[in-house]
Amino acid sequence: MTGLLDGKAALVTGGASGIGRATALAYAREGALVAVADRSEAAAQATVAMINAIGGQAIAIAADVTREDDVAAMVARTLIAFGRLDCAFNNAGIAPFQAGPTGQRTHELAESSWAAVLAVNLTGVFLCMKHQIPQMQRQNGGAIVNTASIAGLVGLPMSGAYVASKHGVIGLTKSAALEYAQDRIRVNAVCPGYIQTPMTTETVQRRGDELLGKVPAHRLGQPEEIAEAVVWLSSDRASFVTGSAYTVDGGYSAA
């Protein structure tokens, strides 16, 4: 049996942990060659070692998605290694607590915190697509999946910058899908709910019971459950899907 992504080359940002690592592994299991990018090459290399252990092929790349030169070099290294780019999962992101104090209303946010969140979560996605799309145009097609969030669908108090960034990702995804459909490039977003990753540890420690009370499935999601959606959206099985924001949240946004 062949995998869903046999013969394809994939790039994952934020691939050193959480959803990024789970997706890089899922890509490899489905037959893709995988470029694993993260700010720390050593951390990305740990994911590569896991891919090698299951018989896959991958490379590690150090890249800061807020720096255009890094992003351009990241795509170039992927092409040097694999000769093409068929699938891109633009997943690198930060949570509010990584950019400043938590529990702040909009008027309390420092401009530096606002800028830091948008630089990674939104501008980073833009820069990645800016450098991925021309290669996919040359290949006559490709699939891009951007990480949004349930915070891209609803408002969340005390999370103004994060919510704005993820709403922006969905809007950017839809616009790009319209712009490049004629080039056979599909652009979609995935909207995770509360997933058990290092990024959510701090929030779950503070508000775990409250959050789980809002999830009809009564549990946190697992990174692998997001990875399954990303793999499908990246594959030819989703050939008529573009401009969509796929929600994987245990029913949170339906309540």
C-alpha cells in the first residue's frame, strides 16, 4: 500500500515540537520527504531523528519565520535537498504568554507584545507563502496548510493579539486560495482547539477545568489528531478543497 504523500516533498515550520512535530512524522509515514524547520536546528534535528527511526527521510533547517532572509533560505534548502516543494505546513507560532504578561485586556497590551505575536503568527505565515508559492507555480501546483486556531473563529478575552493574528491567518488563507486556484495551488487552514502541547501547558495549568468544561469531548486534543487533518488537506484526496478553515476542536466552537 502506498502512502497519501508518496513522492512528495513537504516543509513544516515549527517542527520541533507539538503539532509541528506530529505533522512532520505523519507526513513521513505517508511517504513524504520532510524538511523540518524551527528556530533551533538542534531541536528540529530531534524531530528528524524520530523520522529516521521510522524509516523516513528528512532534513533539519534553522529558520526564524519573522525574518524574510531566513524564510527564503529555508525554502532554498528544501529545494536543494529534495528538488521540489509539494506541501507546506506553515505552523510556527507563539502563545500570548510567550510575548508578555498574560491576563491583559486590549488597552493594557504593550505594543511590543502585540508586535511579537503578529510577527510570528501572521507575518511569518505571509513570508512563508511568499517564498513557497513561486516554486509551486513553477511545478504547476501544490498544497499549503496554515495553522490558525479556534481563536481565528471566535473572540477570546485577554487574548487580543493572538485572536487578531489567527483571524488574520484565516483571512490571508482565503485570499491566497482565490489568487492561486488557477495555478493549482490549494491553500487551507487548520483551526485546532485546546491541544496537549508545550504551548498550551501554561494555560491548562491555570484554567484547565474551566476550559475542559467548554469542550463537549471533555478532553484535550492530541497533536496527532491535528496532523491527520493536515495530511489529508495536503494530499490529492483533498483536491477540491481550497480556501477552507478546518476546525479540529472537540466541539468547542459548536457549543
